[in-house]
Amino acid sequence: MKSELKLEAKTRTLGRQSLKKLRAAGFVPAVVYGPQTDTLPLQVKKSEALKIYEQAGESSLIILDIDGQDERQVIIKDISQSGVTSQLLHIDFFQVNMAEKLTTEVDLNFVGEAPAVKQLGGVVVKNFDAVEIECLPKDLVSHLDVDLSNLTELGSHIIFADLKLPKGISLSNKHEMNEIIVAVEEPRAVAAEIETTEEVSTEEAPGETAPEAEVSSEEQK
């Protein structure tokens, strides 16, 4: 059973307090909106918001407790951070309809070890680190696992059709089922090194006989 994620929030009156002062007091400005609700300005404690974001990301259901009397089911739709300090500046919460499917992105969590890497010296190449899914809010997950232990040979790969999806979750039309998520390739650096060594050996062969020819000529004099 999933653990319940809950975040307390307070309504915020626009223009009453500067955002700079609000952030200095340890709060983050936020809004909650959705197709069946008006946009509502909020403020949340920065420390609590960061804790929730680490657990929920942008794909887990959160209970937003507004002023201790209004609980809403939301997901984090967007966060704004300072480009210089990475300070959390603003959060957008999206209020979901529990009876309607939604589309969102979840992270791909690569687990296990590819035998082709350990035994054959291959290199894991990841083409995607997230995937777009469709599901009811109650079925939301924070991530999907991708098992690398099935990559046993150089050139072996995992496509979207190989993903084991939890009940109630499907991939969106954004993805082609035969698209490669991750593969094991021969290390290019090693291959290039082998080719370079072979070229050098070929070039050095005539050079090695040249001094012998010169010595022979001198001996004949």
C-alpha cells in the first residue's frame, strides 16, 4: 500500500506581502489550479515542500491541506528554481479529478547489472530517462523500473514494449513501442584503440626492415 503524502498550505493574498519577504521567512509561493477549480494563490513551508518533492517528484499524488479545512488531491505540475542558486522559487499544483485519467511523465529507474558490461566490457547507453504514462490518479507511481540484467550480449537492448507496467498504467502515444530505451554497445574507445594499433603495426613493418637494408649496404662496402 502506498504511503500517503500530505503537505500543509495556507492561502495567500496577492499584494499583501512581497515574495522576497515571503521567501526570507522560509515560505515558497505557490498556486493550485485545475479544470474544475479556480486558481488559488498559496504559500507552503520551503522545508516541507522540498521534502515532499523529493518523495513525490512530479508524478505522485499529494494531499494538499489548505488552511486545515480544505484537502485537495494534487500533483506537482511545475517548479521554478533560481538559475544561479537553485533556490526553490515557486510551485504549481494541479488538482486532479480522481475519476479521470491523466497524462504525466515518470522517471525510469535502471536496476540490476548488465552481464554484457561485466563479462564482455560493453557500455550501457541510455536513450531515455523518463517515460510518459496515462492512468487514473490513484494508480500513479513515482518511477518505473528497467531491469538491466536482461542485457546479456553486446548489442542487446530494451524497448518500450519490454517495460513491465503496473496494473492500470499504460504508455502514452508519445512513444513508439519499438523505440530503444537502453542498450549495451561495444566501447568505441576500445574499438578505436584496436584499429589504431593495427594501423601502427602495419606502418611499422616496412620501417623495421629499412635499417637492416642500410646495414647490409654498409657491410658490402
